[in-house]
Amino acid sequence: MCNIGKLDKFIRVVLSYAIMGVGIYHQNFWGMLGLIPLTTAAVGICPLYMIFKINTGCKQEKLA
């Protein structure tokens, strides 16, 4: 089940690269937090979106 749309994925990728870039610039491990939005964008599933029942673009599968 997918709950992240194309625009949301793009924003997450850009945000993750920015976070990782700042971490590399400051030479600390906080840049590894950028892996979280990058992973959710790659997989297409956000656990927080599941909890709050948010869907930003993927079509929901209808179960009969």
C-alpha cells in the first residue's frame, strides 16, 4: 500500500539531501537523519501517514 504521492516524494528527497548535506558540512552524525525521509520516499510508505490516515497521491486499493 502506497500513501506518498509524487510531489511528496520529491519534497522528501530534496529535504533529505539538504539534511545530509548540513550534517556533512558540520561533520556530525545528525545528517544521518536525512535517511528517514529518503527511505520513506524510496519505499512510498510513511508510517506517520498510516497512523493519521493521510494519503498524498497514491490511489487506494478497494477491497470488495
